[in-house]
Amino acid sequence: MYGWIWRHLPGNTWLKALISLVLVLGLVYLLFQYVFPWAEPLLPFNDVTVDEGMSAVRETGGAAL
């Protein structure tokens, strides 16, 4: 896939590298501005569970088995 993109970009190697950099930066911008904010409510980042067994380890100072 990357070879196909590289072959279809216009110009010499330096121009292709510059265009590739601009394309990657544009993709990162689109991801951070539109895709990630849209997907954030769908991801379980705030679903935190605390294991009951770990509290016993802290109280006794021992290791959990």
C-alpha cells in the first residue's frame, strides 16, 4: 500500500517526502480533531473496577495470591 502511494505521488524523492509528511500531519490532525473526540464516549476509560482482594493486601501488608 505504501509503495503504491509513493509511486503515485508527483515529483522527485524530496518532494514525495514532503508531500508524505504533509499527508501524515493532515491525517493526525483529522484523527485528533474529529475521530478521537467522536470515539471517546464509546470507549470504557471511566469504567474503573477495584478488586476487593487488593484492599486486604494493603491492610495486612502481604502479597496477593
